[in-house]
Amino acid sequence: MKISDILSRGGRPFPSLEIVPPLRGMTKDELLDSIRPLMEFCPKYINVTCHRDEYEYREKPDGSFSRHLVRKRVSEVAVCGAIMSEFDIETVPHIICGGAAAEEIESELHDLRFMGISNVMALRGDSIAGEKRFTPVPGGYRYAGELVSAIRKFEKENGGTPEKRFFSIGVGGYPEKHFEAPNLETDILNLKKKADAGADYVITQMFFDNSVFYDFRDRCRKAGITIPIIPGLKPLSTVRQLTLLPESFSLDIPVELTEAMTAAGDDKEAAYRTGTEWCIMQCRDLLANGVPAVHFYTMGKSRNITEILRECF
């Protein structure tokens, strides 16, 4: 079932999950066992992230260097196939502009349709190490909005219609703005371009202050973005994340949460409990304020997410 159809039904808000493909060496059973504890809460779908291929340069005997492809993780398509074979749940593979030409993305769309996957998350993706700004490969897409348009074009060219689309498309939104955007207003206009190109719903970047999300949602509605906006949450679990997450995702962590996590000091369990309880508080407040669903970034961990789902759903 398409995520857009699930959302259009309304009803009780539901959880959804996001996982990172495992590093090579993990077995399918190990992956499925890490997800299994979360299935009792009936999440409607699982997003599976996509990572750009990496390259390393190896010195040859003559002193020159050759470039070699290094893939450290199992592909998102393989992970989706494993999940679908075990659980009755929709999977949402991420498709990114970075590192892929249009022809490669088209080929992947054919594969996803063949596998019966009817949902995708369309994202630009991150720059690679050494790039000051994101640079598409020759023949690739620069923006997620272009990718959304390309997916809709693929459907049309292969027999799809506006009434019978192959894919429900999700896109990312940034309550505290994308770090490359000059201001939030411009970033919301860019999000509207993705909606106008054919996106069906938005999942936000993680945030830790619900008032930031409510303001973002209101601004989006005023800008004419009418598609569902799903908040994304991630519980803090370590004191180190107070530095790591702002550096990696350009977000703010409230003073109250920062002070509480810092007070935990070297007590890892206290820090874990603080982060989990804050996320429970966030989730309950979001549900009370009319969100259609809550999306959880699991980062391969299930213990704290399980606790949060048990308290909130």
C-alpha cells in the first residue's frame, strides 16, 4: 500500500521507523532480529536509508594511484527485500541524487517496481568528503525537486497516470532550515517546489523543541504546502550526541535538555534515560496536537525506540 493512501485514510496516528542498512558482514537474520522487537507496535512502514558509494585510492608500483569502489553497507534494495520477506510491512527505500546519473536512477525505479515496492523517499543526499558544496555526477540531478519530477516522468513514460501512480513519494523537510539555505523562508519555498513537483508527504529532520516544528508546519501551510507533514524524532542516548548531532545535522538542542544530559556526566544509563524521557514527552505532545504520524530515526538501535512506542502508541 502507498504511504499516501495510508495517510489519506486518517484515523489514529501511527509510528514509522527509519533504519540504516547494516555494514557488510551482518546476516539477514541479525538484521531482522534487530527490527523484530519493534513490530509489536505495528509501524506502518520502514524507511531504509541510502548511502553513496565511496572510493579509495591505492598506490601502484609505478607511484601512480588507481581508484577503487568501496561499498561498506548492504544496499537499501536488498534490505527492503529482506524486510518484506519477513514482515507484513511497507518499505520505503531512499533514492538520492548524489552519486547517480539519471539512467542509474531510472534503472533502480524499474527494479523497485519489479519488486512490488510502491513507496520511495526522494532526497538530494550529502556532499562527499572534500566537496564544499554538493555536486551532481554528469547527467545527475542537483535538487530533490528535480528527482521528484524525474520519478513522475518515469511513471508517465511507463504507463502510469496521475490517477494510477507507481510510487508514493516522500521528501525531507527541515524545521530549522537546511544548513545550505540562506533562511527558513527560502528553504520552505524549496520544499514547496518538491510538493509541486509531485511529492505526497514530508518527513522532517529530527528536532528537539516541538515549538520549532509547530512554527515550521504553520509556515509551510501559509506558503501553500498542503501535503501531510510528519515529524521526525530521535531520542538522545549519550552525552556525546550534544556535540555530534548539531555538527552533523545543523540543529539546536534546547538548554533544558542540554543541561539535563550534561548533569548525567559519566552515568551512561542516566543520560540514556534522560534522552528517552524527553523523546516520550515530545511524542505525546505531538500526538496531542494533531500530527498524522511520528517517524523515528532508530540508527540501528531498538531499545529506546521500543520504550517510547510502548509509552505513546
